[in-house]
Amino acid sequence: MFIDKVKIHVKAGDGGDGSISFHREKYVAKGGPDGGDGGRGGSIVFVADKGLNTLLDFRYKKKFIAENGEGGKAGKMHGKSADDLIIRVPEGTLIRDAETGRIIHDVSDGEPFTLCRGGRGGWGNRHFATPTRQIPRFAKNGTKGEERDVVLELKMIADVGLVGLPSVGKSSILAAVSAARPKIAEYHFTTLSPNLGVVAYGEGGFVMADIPGLIEGASDGAGLGHEFLRHIDRCRLLVHVVDIASVEGRDPVDDIEAINEELSAYSPEFGGRPMMIAANKFDAVDEETFDRARFENYVAEHGWELIYISAATGYNMKELVDRIGARLSELPPVTVYEAEMEPEPVIETGVETTVRREGDVFVVEGQWLFNLLGQVNLSDRESLAYFGRVLTKYGVIDLLEEHGCQNGDTVSIYDFEFDFVK
């Protein structure tokens, strides 16, 4: 089954918590704090895999969660950092933001891309020892790993795209000029998914894509619709294959016009895309019924290059490859899409704080406060004093007063309640 668009949820691992520990050793008095730091959480990394050509692996598995970092240990031992979670996708996969649809990254350059960074490990209590605070009974929690919903959209990387009505011979051409072996039969929609083949040319070669046939009305969902046209978005050259033998009684000029209208309905940009006309089934042409002059004049009026071929007999197939190769040498390289979203800025601690009143209790909330509580030992006096200083520094006390909080009123911060005193 060919899958080329999926929505998934990814989450990087959380950082490990710092350790609260004190050195204990015989004959060593007052060993002091020795809590180790937590390890880093695993990141979400996307890697292009040339062996893949579909997103089928994501059809049933929709959530990808990296491992958390290990917590710190006694003896200043650092917690183990988690391995990154590597997600392999086909070359040419676009990563889009699920909410806005904007491109985050194009996995086409062969370089690993880190989408979500793992959380940092928290500090152990040894970092908080000072000449006046020699027994710190608190440590830092690890930070949360980044997470988001994204849409993976595959746009195959091919230099040349074969387009045309069903059963005009696109798959036969691909099979004749490359090692690809697409299914070939005499009925419409034999090709149900795009096929790629590498065509040898000169010292290298180029990649050719056989796109499932369009029919008139495809933009309204007829036939296979426009479902696979995204795979010629990157193609530098379109080869429009047309059946000039009129095996099914169609007119070649009408066929070209019908397909070009469907291409324009999908994307107006296709109207200016370099195009070549491959007039296939030349071996079966009936010269009495084929109006060659009308056909050639129509092609010439639009400035398209024309070549007569026969995929069945091999007539002019080498000439077709040579012409395509020569044309590609004059065209710019395959499109790599630019990111449409800037990296999200890191929000400084204390920016988002809300206060609301529930009866006689003032409820204070904010993600930074939730993280802060995880770093505070509420049974330790010095740690509580530190907590109070942070609340004052980041304006929580002033915000409470603005909402009418007075001495003796109850304040609740994520189930931690205390009497307001200033």
C-alpha cells in the first residue's frame, strides 16, 4: 500500500532529575552534598532513508516518544543521557506543522534534522552549596522534552515526471529506459501509485517518475483524482506522454489539452513548467486517420519539444533519453523547499503567570511555577526561603496584591497552600 501523507505526534524525552544526596564515609565527617546531575532526554531526529519510498510505516504507529534521561545519583554520579529517537522517512518528505500546515523542514539534504530537543538534566544538590548554605536539601528537576503534532508529506525527488492519460504507455516507457519494473496491463489505472526509476545517461543519470494517469474531471475527484500529483512538484521536466495511435478512439490534441487543464487546476505553476511531448505508439499509427500536420502545429504553437517513440518496439527510446538528459543539463537543480516556520523562541521563566480567585483562595498557575515546585524541598527551610525569593523576583507577590490578596489570605500553587504574608 502506498501512503504519502500522515499525521503523527512526537515527544522528546524529559531530562533526568538532579539527586539530593550527602557524602557518607567512615572517618569522613561532614562529607557535604554530592548529588549528581540528571541525564539529557532523547531528542526526536528525522533521517532520510533512500531505501524507503512510502510512509507506510506510519499508518498504524502515530506516536513517537523518546526515552527520558536517567536521574542523578549519589557520589556525584551523572545520570545516563537517553539515546535520540531516530525516525527514518523517504527522501523528499516534508515535515509540516499540523496546526498551520507550514513547512518546518524538507528532508531532502541528507542531513539529520532534530525536530524536538530532549530536556536538560537537572542539577544535583552539590551545585547549590555555598559558604552560608552548606546543606542544600533540594535539587533541580530535569526540564520537559519538546513535543508537537506534525504532518509528514512525501513529495518524491525525481528529475523527470511522466504524465498523461491512463494506458498511454507511461509505465512501459519507464520499464524500457530504466531497471524499474512497474506493473503493465491494458486497462485503466494499472498504476495505482508513483513508480521511480533511475535512467542511465552520460557518466551519471537521472530519476524518472511514472505518475498514475489522470482523466478529465480529476480535479473534482474523478478517477484517482489529484492524489499523486504532489510527486511531480519537484520535477524539473514534465514529459507528457500521448497515444497518437488513438487506440481508444481519442484525439491526441484533445488528450493533451484535457491533461494540461487538470495540471493547471492542481497548480497554476505547472503551466510554466518545462514540458516535452512524447508521442507514443508510433508503430501503430494509422496515417490515414492521424492528422500529423494538425498535431505538430499544435505542439509547435506551444513551444514544446516533440519526439515520436514506441515503448513497445523500442523506437527512438535512446533518443528520448538523450533529449531528456540534454534538457535537464540546462535546467536548475531539484527544488528543496525552504522552511516556513522560524524556531520557536525559548520562553523565559516567569513570563506566563495567572491568578484567579476561588472563594477565599487565590490560585496561582504557570508552567514555570509547576517546574519550580519540582525543584523545591518544601520541608526544608532554606529551600522555602529560596522559593519565596523567586516569587518576589518574578512579580508573583505583586500580582497577588493587584488581585486583592492581603495578609492572612490563602494562596494555592498547584496544591501547595500557604498564608500570604508581606
